[in-house]
Amino acid sequence: MRPMHPVRLLAALALTAGLSVAQPVITADAAPRPAGTVLRGLDLDRATVLDMQRAMDRGRLDSVALTRFYLDRIRAVNPLLNAVVQTNPAALAEAGRSDQRRRRGAHGPLEGIPVLLKDNIDTAGALRTTAGSLALSGARPARDSFLVRRLRAAGAVILGKANLSEWANFRGSPSTSGWSAVGGQTNNPHVLDRNPCGSSSGSAVAVAASLAAVTVGTETDGSIVCPAGINGVVGIKPTVGLVSRTGVVPISARQDTAGPITRNVTDAAAVLAAIQGVDPEDPDTVRGGDRDYLKALRPRALAGKRIGVWRSVAGGDREVLATLDAAVATLRARGATVVEGVEMAGMDEIGAAEFPALMTEFKHDLNAYLAKTPGRHPRDLAGLIEFNRRNAATELRHFGQELFEESQATSGDLNDPEYRALRAKATTLSRQAIDSVIAAERLDAVLAPTNAGAWVTDLDKGDDLSGYVGSSTPSAVAGYPAITVPAGYAKKVLPLGVTFFGGRLSEPDLIALGYAFEQAAPVRRPPGYLLTLPAEGS
């Protein structure tokens, strides 16, 4: 079959939703390489937020110029990618206020830094929060989510909203990652007919293509690490509860978390430090005060560490295994002890319990979110199902809503004994799988492949998961942290990542390992914007 070029944003959908879309997507016969990323002598593709801070402190750059650069780049490049669904009409004003604060000396690592948010993170005012669904086009959150308030307190500029897999890819099948009725199909910037993976697809694509300085995504199981890995950037899936879930469209409070997606580990550490914090409205947020993850950036952190390698999760993918071998060689060269043969016990049982537990949690948590969100929209999951039926020509044009219907058929009661047994089993087994192997082998972390090469996007058939690498599941179900870092390429152009994961609240150690690995093996490169893969032998 001829590879499909999936740049399909229907302007009519955006108009119907009343959204401010940065730029209508066009279908191009050729993909000219976008203009460069250098602003006033600083290459923003390579620069960290600390480099940007130094440039602004010295007067070489200011937040208004930086924000205008990204707004202009979104207008120029987003037609190829469809990663950004809205830009903030107040962004330049926010940047101007940041520049005024800087003159008084009040700034930190994110002062004046433009941030894109996944479009399931609440923002009050002109920026809508739709989870990719036309059903929420009339939703009007009363205030910013807790994590957005943390970003604003850190001085960040809210640049806009990134596309996502509708309802975080929890609606039906055969779904296509990166597609939503509001935003259309997001494209992988390395090869445009390839899929961007996971529900945080727009966030990962946008930062890979330098449409923002940094982005924020969310994950229930794989939706930060997979898009980060497959688009060649860094993603941190934090310990559940480290970042508040208040004001984030939910799947499951037991597994959901927001986290940074950035071009480098430095930026991810800075963003995580800003968005974590105790939220009185989220009883599961972790106590202990602010954590400065920039202190974890130690280039020699691999020396003396014991890293277990979970190799079997790659299956027989030769390019994934070759990338993992190269990563292992880097670890050894930097003084780490590598323990081969690590396995995560009980994976089949974990998956079998996770899915039905999520069904109950989704109904309970989504109904609660919808009920308290102001505006004109369905008030519960049953209302969403009916909305989709009435608007099937747009909402259900490519795949159905079987997960919605299956979730609606549950009690939605978190006190139900059958549900509680399933959740306890999934959580206990996943935590035991990680904790036991770390204790038995005296490990500092486990290393695993993040992803295989991106598949061709096909809106009719949905995602091709035949080679999917499921290394995200133990950490996701356990509620433990993970960090993915670029590590190599499949077919020379499709990014591959590796993931470091460990026990609860091990973020400082994982960031240190990820940073040391990144410094030792800096494989990331800017996207090539190829329309499709070159023919074999060309």
C-alpha cells in the first residue's frame, strides 16, 4: 500500500469548536526544511533553558523576542506537523511582564521561558481545554490547573496548547496515536508519514521541532515516554503524586501524572522542579517541600552505579537491540556495572488486572472532572457517548468509542470489592517486580529500550503495534518514575530511546543517570522533515 501522508486538519472542525488554531494544516507535495533555529546567535535547538537564561541576563535576548520567535515558528512549521492546536493571545504580554520582572532581578530557570501544554491541562481564559474532543469546545475551566499555576509562579510564559490523542487515547479502536477531532493528525517531524506515538504526541513533536522551549505532557501508561522516545527527545514520567492532578482531564488518579517533555535532560529537570509541589486539593501529592532537580545534573553520575538491563522487552527487533547494546557500552565506558538478564516478573498478570481497573477509574474520575468543570459540555461519560453518537461524522469518523462504552458499563465505584482486588493486584505486582529486582541485584536503576522505530500512520487501520516496546508498564502501574533519553536511530532516521526507571521518588537518581548518559552519548539531532523513508538502497 502506498504510504499515507496524514496531514489532515479540517479547518471546519476548528471553526465549529470555536478554537484559536495557530495555523490551518496543509497537505504538501514536498516538505521543505524549516528555517533555522538560531535567534540572535543562540541556537535554540541546542540551547538549554539555562543557556537562554544567561542570554537574557546579559541582554542578548529577552522573553518577548524568544516568545515571538516561537509564535512565528509555529506559524511557519506547524502546517507540516499539526502539533499545536492553539496559541495564547496573551503570550507576548506575559513575556513583556517577565522582562519587567527580570529588570528587578526576580527570576529562576523558567523565567520568561515559553511553554506548550498538552490540551488536557486546564487553563482559564482564552486558551481552551478540550482533551481533543469537540464535546469540550464549550468547557470553561474556572482557573488554571495547579501545575500551570506553578509554571506561572516560576515565571514561565504559557505559549499555547499541543495536540494529543483524543481523550488521551482512551476512547476506542482502531485508534491512531496523535489524532483528535479538534486537532487532526499530528506527524512525526523526522519522517512525516510516521506516527508520533502516545497521547502526548503534540507535546513531543512540538519540542522536537523547536516550536517551544519546553513542553508538558501527561501519562497513564506510556504517553510521555513513548512520544518522547519516538520523536527523539527527553521525557520524565514522575512518581504519581509528585505533580498535582488537579485540573488535568483524567483517566485514572492511580496512574495519571503530568511530566516534562524537552530536548535535553537539563530542561526536563528544570520543568519538573517547577511543576512539582504539594496541592491541598490533591491528597496524593507528595509531601517534603520543593525539590531542585537541577542539582542532580552530574556528568559523572554513572561511575560506580549498578544498572540492570531489561533486554527481553525488545523482542527480536535488531535495531532496538543494537541501540541497547550501544547504550550498555556507554554505561560501562563511564564506570557503571551492568547487570544483564533482568526481568520484570508478572507482566501478563499486571496487564490483565490494569485494564479492567482503569475502566472503573476512568468512569469515576472523568465524571468527577466533568461535573465540576464550568461551561457548556456533557456532564458525564454517558453524555459524552451520546455526543459522539450525534456527531459521529466528525468524532467517530476513524474509530469508535468501545472503551467509553465498556467503562460506562462498570459501576464506577471505587469501593467495589472486585475493582479494589484488581487495582491491588496490578499495583502490588508491578511494585514487587521493580522493588524485588532492584533489591536482589543491588541496582541503582533498570535500563530498557523505550520504543521501536515509528510506524506509518494509517487513520483507517489505526496504530501498528506489532513491534511495540512495552517497557513503560511496570513504572506506570506501580506509580514509579522513569526517564527516557535519545539513544539511537532505526533505519538511520527514526529515533530510538532508552529508559531508566527505579523505585518511588527516585527522580534525582534517574535524572543524574539520564544526564550522564546524554552527555556521554549525545545522539540527538534536529528532525529532517522527510515526507517518507527513502527506498531501500537509495
